[in-house]
Amino acid sequence: MSIIITKAGLCDTVQDGGRYGFRHLGLGPSGPMDAFSAAVANSLVGNHQLAAVLEMSFPAAVLRFEKPALIALSGANLNALVNGKELSLNRPHLLKSGDVVRFGERQAGVWCYLAVKGGFQGGTLLGSQSTHLAAALGKRLAKGDRLQFDTRNLDLDNTKLTWQASLPPESPRIRCLRGPEWHLLSGEDQLALSSQSFIITKDCNRMGYRLEGPPISGGDAALLSSAVESGTVQLLPGGQCIVLMAEHQTTGGYARIASVISADIGRLAQLPAGETFCFEFIDVAGAEALLLQQQHYLAQLAQSCKLKLQSLNDDLGD
Amino acid sequence: MYFQQVSAFPFTIKHLSDRALILQWPAGDMSHELSNEILAWYHALLPLKGDLITDLVPAYNSLAVFYSIHKLGNTHKTAADALMELAGALPTPAATGIEGKTVHIPVCYEPSVAPDLERLAAEKNISIEEIIALHSGPRYRVYFLGFLPGFAYLGKLPAALQVNRHEVPRQRVPAGAVAIAGYQTAVYPLESPGGWWLIGKTPLPMTDFTNPDFCRLQPGDSVIFKPISLDEYHHYKGGAV
């Protein structure tokens, strides 16, 4: 008994850090579409970064809290309200038993993350709570479903929850590496990929995002199946591309012409249909540095939030 | 480069992503010899999984090696260099060899459970009995798993049964469908869309997610299909993964 879904959203699922180690059996890790935002939400409430969160997109569920909870929202701005009052992103909020959280129109981004102090405690399959819709591991949340969490040390003063995450600035481009089949492309096509804009189409889901852009040739030749992963940009017959996302298949037979860097996959996932962007090709060292920088930011955020929560608990005395 | 010196099959190492390398052998047809090589590397690297290496994905002519960027960071090496240093300490792939079990999969080859069986017979101008004999004859190799959890790519299908995928894939292929395409055969472990020809059905579950070893088939295993009657299919019991 903790949170009850009183109205289902379109695609609300529980995601933790992911289910790793099973790719050789055809099972990819799944996990959040924007792992960075999920980690921010978790850090704000003192959770481990990979704790289970609720991932929502527009239109999102209506949630009634059946017991008090310390929550935080990060990622997309879906105009969250609690009992009619604005529930802002990137800061903790203390909710009471009976509080109802609703979401309105999509204002920015696509995937919104709700973290609750203690993390959600749902069914674990193969060591993870991450829903993998394509593999039928877990499912979209439906009306009447309940999300359990463990409440401890919630005797907090709401007015003292003053911390918030100020997010690092974002690069205007989506950085990527050249893919294993980059060499199959003509010079003109390679140039087009690195200089022209691409549009996010409506054909996007947790498996992959279809793009619209300058037609690239070379996608018609059938290749032997080979491993792919999140961020892999596949060239489809017909000249358009698809970027694989959280619930990607573990192998594929299309040319892998690029790979979005780990640090930017979440940002790409947050681009809505109709949005345009450009790729920027960088090298592996650059990609690693950006990921480590992002992880450093998250570690600092987690540390500082933990200290603030700790000091609040200490203030209450014993 | 160490690998290339000892390998009879020269390959390149590229980045699949900023978290994974891919060992890529030249493109060609599916071959048992190349598969032996890839699976030998797969088995040789498997004991290292859980530390620097987080996952290994073999395929027809490649082996993807997923690694932990944190563990790598401690060494100040590039991923490719770190991997090759690790490999340098391993026994050579030829010495490691392939490990694998043989799995018998009961299959009912009846039109009522296999919607493409009669069409295939007409297409190839052979009888259903001949299809059954051809399909259930070989000992197939599990080249790798992909596409779906528990979907094992088996080869090599006899040339007489070779067909291209359907132009328009089915929206729903049922779990347990035994299918063929190209030189491959497979069992669909879950209901899913699919473009392969459905020539049989097995009552044996291919996956069991309550079990950490949730797949009946692993890379390098062998599969033999055993024809069963429609009656046996409907009354089949047992067969835990």
C-alpha cells in the first residue's frame, strides 16, 4: 500500500538501472530512456542513483499517495500538480497521505521521472525491476495498480527541503562516434550525417526513434546480424535512420553507421516529435570524458543531497 | 595485434559504442569454422565477465565485448589495449574449444499448427514428409541468440529448404513456432512479429524468467529436432528450462 494509480497514463513503467549481463541470451538491459534524469530524481531524495523510479510520458497517470512520501521529479516537464498546486522539477517535495499528483500538457521533454525516498519495491525479475515491454518482463501501469515503497525517517519539515539540482548546460548537438559500418558510406553521405539536420518523427518508442533526414545510400545491402545497443544509429533500406533506445533488440542486420555517446542518449530521448537536431562526431576519448564528467556531477549531487537530508534528520534530534 | 597473430581468421577491433568493442571478422556466409573461432573466443573471455567485461555477444561474424568504463578508467588504457592485455593471459582459443550441450526439441509438423508448411511444400515441389526429414535431419549449431530473449539462431539449414523471409512479416508469430529463413532455423520463444516461414510448433518452453539461466539454449549448444504427432503435441508435459 503506497501509491495507487487512479488513472493510467499512456506508457508508465517502473525502471531501475537496468538488467545487465544477459545480452548473450537476447535480453537487453532496458532501463530508463534518460538515465541521467532518473539519477537526478533519485539523488534529490537520497536514493542510490539506480534505484527504481516511475517513468512517465504524456499523457501521464494520476497518482494518489496512500502514505507520506518524499519525492522528486526530473526530466520532462509535464506540468505536475499536487492537489492543484505546482510540483516543480528537480527539487524534493514532501507529500502527505491522500495527496493526488496529476500531470497536464507536455511543456518540455518527453520522459518524466518520479523518485520516492527508499525507491519503489516491485517484482524483481532476473535481479532487476526494469520493465522490458518487448520481452514481456513487467508491464505498463494500469488503473488500480499499486507501487510500494518503504518509508523511513519522514518526519521532515517541508519548509526545510530547500535544495535543488541546477543542471549542467547542454550541448546544442548530439555527440556520437562513427559506427562499425561508417566506412561503407560515401564521402558525401558521411558529410551529410555530420552537417545536416535530422527531425524526430512520430514513430518513436522505447525500442527506437525513427529520424527523418537527408537520404543516405548503402542501406539496402543485407548484412549478417551483429550486436547493437542503445544509441546505435542504423541505416534502413530507403535511406532513413533509426536510433536504438532502451528496449533495443540485442542484434540487428542493418548497417550501424553511428553510435550516440552514452552521455547524450538521454538528451536525444527527451527530444519530442518534430524537434530537429544535428549530430557531432567525436572520438572515444571525448565520449568517455563526457560520460565521466556527467557521472562526476551526479556523484556530487548525490553527496550533497544526502548530507542535507542527514542534517535535517539530525536537526530533529532523538 | 595478439588476436590476429594467433587467429586463423584475421579480424578488426572497432567500437560498437563508447561502452563496447566489436571484434569483426570479414563478411561472408555463415560458416561452422568461423563460428568455432568466435565461440572459442566467447568461451575464453567468459570467465572475465563480471569485472572489466560486462557482456559478450557473439554473432555470425562478430563478437561484441561490453566493458565497464570505470574499471577501464583505473588502468588508463584504451579499451582495445586493455582487452588485448587480458586476452594475452588467456589460453589460445584453439586450446579452449567449444563447450555446449545437445538439446532435443520436439516439433509437431502439422499444417494446423504450422501455417507455412503446405505453402513451402508447394514452393519447393516436395512433400511435407520430405520437409520433415530435411528439417529434422541435421544437428544444428546455436550460432548466437538475439532479436528476442531466448531466440537462438540455428544453422545450417539444408539448401533444399532455403527460402527468403516473407515480404510482409506476420504481426503475430506464436510462442513455440519453429521457423526457417535463409540458411537459418529457429524457435520463436515469445509471441512477436516475424517474417520467417512457420513450418512447425514445439510445446517446449524456450525461456523461464524465474530462473537466472533462463534460456534453454546457449551459444555453442547443438539442437536436434524430433518430430512428434499432433496428439503428442497437445498432451506434452514437462520440459523445465
